[in-house]
Amino acid sequence: MNRITATATNILKLLPRATLILMLLAAPVLAVPMMRANTGNTIEAPAHKNTSVGFVLLISLQRG
């Protein structure tokens, strides 16, 4: 009975520390879906305008 009591007290002493460590490890994993849910504030670059200057230069260099 003494051994069971000693084991139980050791487990109860380690339980808060183990809970804290598990919470610290689980916090980033649980925060990722919250960060991905807000996609409304995405800033995108303006579309690149194709002026086709390269094609004109290619044709003019082939004629010369």
C-alpha cells in the first residue's frame, strides 16, 4: 500500500508539468488553422503588361 501511494504521489507531482509541456507543444499546431482561415487580406502584385517590345527587337535584329 505504501508503494502504491508513493507512485500515485509521484504521478500527481508530474501531471501539471506534463500538461504544461503538452500545451506548449500543441499550441503552434492548433494555431496554424486559425492563421490560414483569414485569407481576405492577401495583397497581390498587379498583372504584368505585355508590351511585346522583345518581339519587335527580335524581328528588327533578324533583318539587320
